[in-house]
Amino acid sequence: MYKHSKLDFDLLLEAIDRLESVFAVYDKDFSLIYANESARQAWPDFYNGLAKGQSHFEAMRNEIRTQFPDLPDDQIDQFTEFSLGVVRPGGKGELSTRNGRTYQTHHEKLGTVGTVGIGVDLTDLKAHQKRLKELAQLNHLLANNDELTGLSNRRHFVAQIDQLVEQSEGTKAPFTLGLLDLDGFKRVNDVYGHPVGDDLLKEVGQRMSQILDDDDILARLGGDEFGFVTTRATTESEIHDLSSELVERLADPYLLQSDQVHVSASIGVATFPDAATDRALLLKRADYALYHSKHNASGSPVVFSTHHEERISRQAKLNLAFREADWDKELYLEFQPIFDLQSGQIRAVEALARWHSEKLGLVRPDQFIAIAEHSGLITQVSQVLFRKALNAMQSWPEHVRLSFNLSPYEIASDGHAETLMAQIDNAGTNPKRVVFELTESAMIQDTQLVSNVLQSFKRRGIRIALDDFGSGYSSLSHLAKMPIDIVKIDRSFLSDLTRKKRNHALLNGIVQLCRDMSLLTVLEGVETDFHMRMVRETELDLVQGYLFSRPLGETCIRELLLDADQAGLWNNAQAASA
Ligand code: C2E
Ligand code: CA
Ligand code: CA
């Protein structure tokens, strides 16, 4: 203990009186000698009573009665006994005051001379701890719940699947994982605004939880994607019934802020342990099934099956084979002539990629081009093909152009456009003899970027053809901003004979529009005499298709182009359709 010789007793008492903590001193008989201000304020009846000579019991009883005026006598007595158990030499515990504060008190013997009682105010600390606890709970809630719908979020969903997988490890007790995606949600957001979109998501969550069992897991995984896990439906027919119920219920109209709104849902399902025995793969396979539900099954629920398994492994094999292939050797081109409808002359030749894999044989171009696109190899592949195409055209007559397909992935790729132009220069080819074919999806990505790239082609004299026109959601108005020279009309206009009249009218309309915009038109996929008769009724510029020629090998196309009577093919086709 530190004590200066100048310490004055009254000064010390004054200081102790001002302490926030409760402080009281008793003599050896436990009679009160001193109680500071905090003590008298905390329990006035008790300390004042003691000071007036009341017994501990009496004083405490008065204190308790004031604090709990409605308590019956016997309980007041019990409470008094309890409190006195704390307030005694050697006693320890928490006591509350009439104004709702809580003190941690202890009464310690000072040798044989007396007892000191000290109480520390824990009220703020306790409140703080309580708030901390609430905060932790809120945090847990936020970390695991989707704020909008109140369902689990992706993180919690994943953790719950992990738990289930772990539990089912030994038993292999089956469960079903479903992923659900809304179709048409974006439109609702665009048309009715985000508040309606939010309400829609909430109601989707509610409808789903009404159908699923209480102990099933249901989560919103982000955007308009939901996930569920159930042990109730694990056989194919059970899953089918449950999924159909969900799909039907979600397709019912929604009345949101006085708007009636419609959406539909696609569902992909994978079962544990059949489809996969670990969480990541299970999710991946459900996702694969969802993709198929959306793209190949027009929304009806898809359950991941061995059939998908085979597709995936074939895809993986193709992927690997393509990566390992000697492209220079295994990739080659076929060439299909494009004819002028007026003169019957070959104006251009479209180069079409072919892959004869050493391991897998002939692979369809849409398949390996997709692999190249998704693996980021497309620019390299395209450069190999373009070199071969430029090389082949060296022996063609000057007036015949090369029409070369570019993938949407290429057009936005840094520096690739420059490489292609350098390839033209290196081959000593006049850029005016080159046409790049691009689909609409290439043109609607980053419009400014694409427009810049296309302009740089155009400045060199290269022409741009819009490929597969009419197969997507074509909008001539926004395409009008793109520097296009040629429109290649998709063959679906010819093949879909069930809508003959409509297609014919559309075809004529497109051709007229293109003429107005000074765009050349090519019709693809002219296969039959019937097609040719249809073509004759239009003002198309160019035609391409099996009726005139299938894609030909390099030698064949050269011979055809160099043939003095190259219109032979054309004339035959004309004669047949006349
Ligand atoms: P595409 O650019 O629309 O090519 C036209 C497709 O129609 C070719 O299929 C061609 O063989 C086929 N075709 C031509 N005339 C007819 C006909 O009268 N009837 C029918 N039914 N089909 C006809 P192919 O060669 O299988 O190519 C498929 C697609 O693969 C191409 O469609 C193109 O998108 C892509 N592709 C081909 N080569 C390349 C390439 O070098 N680079 C890129 N990025 N894509 C390519
Ligand atoms: Ca093409
Ligand atoms: Ca095409």
C-alpha cells in the first residue's frame, strides 16, 4: 500500500464517498461503520436501516420489498435470505438495485477487526456483453441468410450440403439436390422495376417453402437462382413429381403491387450418391442438368443421369484430344462456293474448318470450334486456319473472294485483329479479297469495342458479313450501327417449311431492307429445286448451298474455280429448278 505522511483521513473518506463502486465497512460484529454514497444510493433502505440500528434481516427485507412491491411475503423472506447470503463476511455474488443496476459484490474479512464490502457496477458491461451477443447472432444470420427472402444463402447452403454429405458418408442415405432458375425474371425487373422484382423473388421463396418439407433445405443462391435439398424425393418418380409441382406452382401468376406478373422455372437435379458423392461434383452435375433443362428440355425438369455422364466424358475426351492435337496437321479446310444469282458466277468461297483427329476421327466443326472458344484457344486455332485459307486462295482467280468465319470470342481478343491483318499482308493477298463472317452474337457484346475492330478491318478494305442472320433475335436497327457489307440469311428460312408463307414474306422483307441499306444479301442452305424457285421470286444477290455445291476439298475447289466453264454447276442447278 502506498501512503504519504500527509494523507488526511477526511480527504480519504471524501474520495471514497465519491467512488462509483459500492464501498462499506463493518466492525468485527458485522455492524455497519461506514457506507459510501454509491452504496446508499444503490440500496438506501438497507444501508440507512443498518445505520439506524435495524437488523440485517430487517433492513434487507425493506430493501427487497421496495424493489419488488408485488411479491408475496414468503417470497420476500426467501429473497432476503438469499441476498443476506451474499452480503455477509466472505460472501460473493450479484445483486440488483431498485433502478435496474447490477453490482458484483464481495465482502471480505479484514483480519479480526471487521469486514469490507465492495460492489462493482456491472450494468454497462452486462449491457455491452448482451449487445455483443446480439451482434454475433445478427452477424451469423447475415452470414447465412439471404436478406431479401430470409432463406439460407449460398454459403449456408453449401455448408449444409457438406454436413449432409458427411452424415451420409457411411450410410449412403440418399438425398436430392435441386437447382432452380427463373425464366423471364430479368424481363420483370426491366418492365416493372426492381421493387416488383424483389417481391417476386420473395414470393418464389415462399411458394417453394410451402411445397418443400420443413426440414428440407431451401436457399436463394443469388439473382434468380434457388437451391433445395430434400430427402423426401429420391427416386426418379418422386423427384419428377416434386419438380413438376414446383414448376407448376411457380408458373402461377403473381399479383405484385397491383401488377400481374408471370415467370417460369427450370430445374436441374442431381442425387447423392448416384450422381456424385462429394459436394462440389454434386453441385456441378445439378448445374449441368439445369443447363439442359433450360436449353434442351424447354424448361422441363432434368435429372442428371448416366446419359449425361457419357456426354461429359465424351466432351472431356474431345477437349483433351483437341488440346493435344497437332493442329497444323489435323486441321484443314473445305471450301463452299457462293454464287451470283444474276450471272451464275462464283463470287466468293467460304472456308469451313474440319478436324480429322488422329485419335477420334472426324469431329464436327461446331463441336471443336466450341471447345476452342471455351478453352481460349480459338485465336490460335483461327490463325492456323486463316493461314491455310490464305494459302489456298493463292491459286484462285483474282475476282474470287475468301469468306472466313470469325468467332465472337475472337473479335474482342486483344491484338488478334492486327495479327489477322498481318497474316493477309504476309500472304501478299489483297485485303479487298477477304470477307470476315461474324454472327450477331459477336456484334452485340461490347458494341464500341467490336465497332472499332470492324472499322479497322474496313479501313484496310476487308468486308464484313453478318452470318446466320435471322436465327437469333436480330435487330436491324442496332446492327445498322455496325459497318456491315453483306448479310448472310440463315437457312432456317428455307428449312422451316411449316411456316412457308411467313418465311417467304420475311425473306422478301429482309432482302428489301438490305437493298435499302446497300447491303449485299446471301441466302444460305439452298438445297432443293423448291428452294431455288423461292429464291427466284426475290431480289437476292448471292446464294450458297448443297444444290450448287457441297463444301469441297482444296484441290476440287481450285479445279472448279479454274475451270473455264465454271458455271457448269450453276447451269445444272438452274436447269433442274426451271
Ligand atoms: P456457318 O458459318 O453457318 O457455315 C455454314 C454451314 O452450313 C456449314 O456447316 C456448311 O457445310 C453448311 N451448309 C452449306 N450449305 C448447306 C445446305 O445446303 N444445307 C445444309 N443443311 N447445310 C449447308 P459446317 O461446315 O458443319 O460448319 C458449321 C459451323 O461451324 C459454321 O456455320 C460455323 O459457325 C462454324 N465454323 C466452321 N468453320 C469455322 C471456322 O473456320 N471458324 C469459326 N469460328 N467457325 C467455323
Ligand atoms: Ca459462315
Ligand atoms: Ca451461316
